[in-house]
Amino acid sequence: MEYIYVYETDNFIVEAPTLPHVSREEGGHLRIKPKDYYENRCELPPNKAIEIMRLTMIIGEALKEAMNIRGVPIIRINYHDMGNWAYKTNKKPFFHIHIYGRAENAVIQIWPEAVQLPDRASGFYDNFKPLNNEDIEEIKKQILITEKKEKYDYSKWIWSDAV
């Protein structure tokens, strides 16, 4: 599967899959993966665990705002910690998080039901559309706006034993 670059930090990459689990008109799909290998979230060092939480929040807010601007009525963002499908091909699983926009007018990934994730070979995703270039540019714009919000100031996201 191919991915389109969206954004990155020192430790993580945000990308849009070309074969999404949620079609763009139903909210869209992004993925965040670490630059280093971790099998699951329990292997993340504290600083990266804090960073991924902050990043998922920024990306989720940016996706929602961007897609609403683009005419897709997202009302909720779902965050999924995944890695199971690697076992189907005897590959080693790796930690990553999928971020799904959930549109109120969806007809396949119907809101408020949970996102359906059948096997790729089922044909379920065959007509799903990935985020387009204009969507991705708006998402990038919204990431830059969102990360400047006071609640995302790095000084508020420091690990401390006193907290």
C-alpha cells in the first residue's frame, strides 16, 4: 500500500493512505507511525508516548476542521491503535495509529456505528477514495494553525514525576 506524506515531527510521520479505511467523502483517513520500530504502544518511551498523544490530538483537530472546510461534515474523529493485519502475512506488527474522520452523512462507514474493518481482500474498500491533494493541503494548513493553540504549547507537555 502507498501513502501520501502529510506531516512529520522528530519521531513520527503522518500520512494519508491511498487505500483508505474511510473514504474521503465520509470523513477520510490518516495514519501516524513512529520513525523507529515499536511493536505496540507499551514499548514507547515516556517522551514519545507524550509526543504521540499530543500529535494525535493536533492531527484529529486539523482533519476535522480541514474536511469541514472542504465540505465533508465531520462530527467526530476516531483514533485506532492497530497492527493486527501483519499477522496475516507472517510479518512483524508495528505500532501505528489510524485517524478516521466520521461524517454525519456517511452511507458506508455509517455514523455512529464503529468503523468496519473487513479484510482487504473482501472488496469492501474497492470504491473508497483517498484524501485528494486539496484535502491534504488544507489539512497541512490546519495542522500549522492547530499546533499553535495554547493547549499544544510544548511547555505544557513535559514529563514530570511531580505531575
